[in-house]
Amino acid sequence: MAFDLVQYFTAQIDNQKPELLSKLPRSERLEHIQEINTLTLGELIRQWRENDTKVYQEITHPDPLYIQEVSRHLTTSAENKSALPLFQLEELTSTIFSLQLHELKQLHDTGGLNLSSVRELLLGQIEHLSGQSDDWVWSTNQLIELKGSKPIQQEELSLEATMKEFNHMVNQSHTDTEHTASTPAIPAWSKVLEPAVAVIILWFLYSAACKMFV
């Protein structure tokens, strides 16, 4: 398994750039940074697949114009659904992408890496990127194989809510049972005899009336 650059970059951003989105609540700040971290790393992987020699050159000799070009491309994409304002998003993307390239250069230089080992490192990040961000990130950097990889968070029911639901179900079942038991059962044969009984009663009343007028 390749070294996890996703978590490594997250730690480096937190250590080196604590001022990024510092006015936001920590959870919201980390969410935005994670989106851009995975967005730009994914873009680097996509470009490597298309032209590894060019990207290797950009890693070993980071170019500010290349960083600006990639950042603008990502932030102006119609697929980019970041909640950040555009000017803030582009600045953040540029800062994080620049940090990533410089960290990769440092790993390259200190680790004695070459094009082959950088390829193994970058392409091995797919498993670390999987499930880390929403689908719009993968649509933007075109790593479409990662779409749908983020688990859908379902609302967790508390024990108290679960017990209330269970008690309601039991009480409802008990009420229905009592209602059924309190209603007297009417034999089916009585329905059949009802017309005959009515005729007998009418005949009895008719006979009685006839005797009264004789």
C-alpha cells in the first residue's frame, strides 16, 4: 500500500497554514480544506495519467504559473460545488496545490525518488482518496471511478427514541386486541335466519290482528 498522501497533506496544511479559513468553526474549516486537498491531489493524478513526464517536471520544479492555471481551471469548473466564494476558493486552491507540489518535491529529493517511484506513489493514492469527498469533487477532477465511494451517513436513532417507538408499537397492538375482544362476535348462522324470523314475526302480528276484527 502506498504512503497516504491524503492524510499527510492534511497534517502539513494544518501545521504550515493554520491561518487558512481560521475564522470558520473548526469542523467547517476542515471540511473545506479536505475538499480542496482531495480535489487538487486528484487533479494531479488525472494529469499524471495523461502525461507523466510533464507532471514529474512540475513536481521537481514547481512553477507558479502552472499552479495558478490548475487552480483557476478547478475553481471555474461547472462541476465545482464548493460553498466557498469564488475568490476565496481560488486562493485556497492555489495555496493548497502549491503546498502539495512543494511537499512532493521534498519527498522526491530527500527520498531519492524518480519518475517510476513517483508514479507508484501518486497512482497508489486512489485507495486513500476513496470515500473522502462528495461526488462533485470527483466530477471536477474527473476521477469518476471514485464517484459514489463516500458512504451515505444515516441518522442514528438514540436508545430512548428506539424504546419509545417500540412501546408505541406494543401499546397500539394491545389496544387493537382489546377492541377486538370487546366487540361481541355474531354467529354467521344468525345472518341466514334473519329473514325467516322476520316472516314469522309478521305472520304472528297478522294473525293477531285478524282475530281482533272477527
